[in-house]
Amino acid sequence: MRVLFLQQQPCMRAFKYAVGLHATRPDIRLGFAYQGKTLSEWYGSGDELFDGWWDLGAEPRFRLRGVVDEFQPDLIHSHNLPDSLTVLANELVGRRIPVVHDVHDLQSLRRTAYENGFPEPGDLRGLERRAVTGSAAVVTVSEELLRELELRYELPARTLVFANYALRRHFPRLPTFIEHRSSYPPKIVYQGTLSTNGGHYDLREIFRALLAEGVSLDVYPSRDVPAYREIQGLTYHQTLEPAALLRALTKYDFGWAGFNSELNAPHLDTVLPNKAFEYLACGLPILTLNHQALRRFVREKGLGISLGAPSELAPELARRNIVKLRRRVAAARTTLTVEHNIHRLAGLYERVLGREPLLKEATEAAV
């Protein structure tokens, strides 16, 4: 089987898919058509996982057909945002090559622009509809996001929920005292995107509220945002490369995954972010706010605490068995990985192509 990944800027989700497929399904050959940068240019590695790379340039319509003719894919896996590349692929080759549309982020649920990547074209809702309804299958990051799509559009027969799992190969070794550590004040860490634009990554007021509860709070930004250095009591670190970051996270007690819902609450209700699974990979229970998908996940799996507000943190911690919570995280982390779940994506490919999956589908419910 030959699968062509299609996306503007290569993303971590595509990289994870490639790692999982490369390790478990060597019969699946991968290509990547992109705009801007390759995975290695973006993340420092990943190009070796693909049999070919093609820069689509500023006008992808004129290049994509040639890429398809050269690579001869059986299937195209197109990652949003934007939705325009999925629409383009379906227009050019959709009648003979099935297109799987992977929805990381539903732009129609947001009031702010997508912050990482190329600007979206004008007709966002129209492109979204055409991408979803015109594709052979749809993949989403959560059940909540799939339901939002079902409310808006007629979905294809094939759908899959595939969360933003961590990579097993990147797991750090947990400290031997992880189950028994009971530090006070609790050491909370946040890693990832920060902003000051009022959107969901503008976490300044949330961080101040957490610090007012007497906790220890450290931040590892994916890109430097100097305004956060000015928050009194917050420990602001330099940006670390991924492996060093995961090793650093193991020394904390909880990972923070609560966002500013003032502008983008409907979007936040659908997300299960990469950082949540990376915290779990490092043995950290998740702390979040009342974002629907994250709240469901931590409560159903027993892997963290969902708060109505930062002011609820101290009483919630006081009534919880934190040792039991840590043990549950340590036991569950190996199943919440790309490698453990990648057969589900490969099975979707095979069913879209009219083939029987080589591996039996997992019986456990999707997260």
C-alpha cells in the first residue's frame, strides 16, 4: 500500500503516524507533499520515514497532479488545517484515489485564526463542508469533534477517532519515587504554546489564579513569549528540544492542560491535545478545566482532575488519593501511545481500499 500524506506545514500528528506505520507496517510506503518545510526542517527529524518528499510550492494545484503521477499512491491522507488541500485532492484525483480527511482542528468552531501555519483562504465553512462530505473517510482527534461534524455535515461511511497519542519510543524513564512523591506545594508544569492575544493559549490570568492557590508552577514554552516572564511566582524555562523536555517533565507532580475559553470554548470542548498524552507519558496526572473532551477523558480513564476553576484545586487535591492516581497513570501510559493504536489507522486505510484489515480492531473504546 502506498499512502501520500498531504499538508501545508508538516505537523506532529503526521510525524507520529509515520513513526507508528514505519515501525509496525513496513508494507505501507509513505510519501509527503507539503508547502514550506519538511518534518526535519520543522522538528529536527522525520524525513527518513518517507519514501519521497515534494514541495507543492505557492500554487499546489499545478504540482499535486505531478506528485500523484510520480508516487502513484493508493490513498491520500490529507491533514487540516487548511481544508483547501483536501478539496483540491478530491477535485484532482478523488474519483480514482480515495482521500482520507484528518480533522485536527475545526475552524468553524473558532473565533480566532489558526496560529501555526499558513493563513486560511476566505471561504472557510464552504471548504470545510466540501472536505468532509467529499472524502472517502474522516479521522478526528476526539469523539466530541466527530459529533460536531455529524451535526453539521453528512459524513462518509468510514470514520475513525484517533487521539493525539504520545510516541512510545519517546517515553522517558520514570523516577523510582514517582508513586510515593507527595510534595507540597504541588509542582505543576505547563509545556507548549503561549500567546497574549486573548485566545485559548493566552493563559496569563489562569496562571496567576493557580499561583494564588499556593502551587509551584513551571512553564516550558514552545516559543518564547516574554510577557510570561513578568508573572510573579512563575518559573519560566527556556525552550527545550522534545527528548529533553519529556525528561524534564518527570520531576513534576501534575501537567496543566486548562485553556482560556473566553473566545474559543466550542473549539476547546473538542480537543485532546498532544500535551495531555505527553504528560501521561511522563507519569503526570492531567489537570484541566471544564473542556468537554478533556473532562470526559480524565474522568472516564481516572487519569487526572477536571476543575471548574483554578480556585478548586486545593480542595480537589485534599480529597483525592494522589498515590492511587499516579499508579493509574503509570499503568495506563503504555496503552495511550501511537504504537499501541496505529493498527486502527492502518485498518481504516484497508477498509477504504476494500481490503480486510490485517490486524483485528482493538476492542477497547476510543479515547
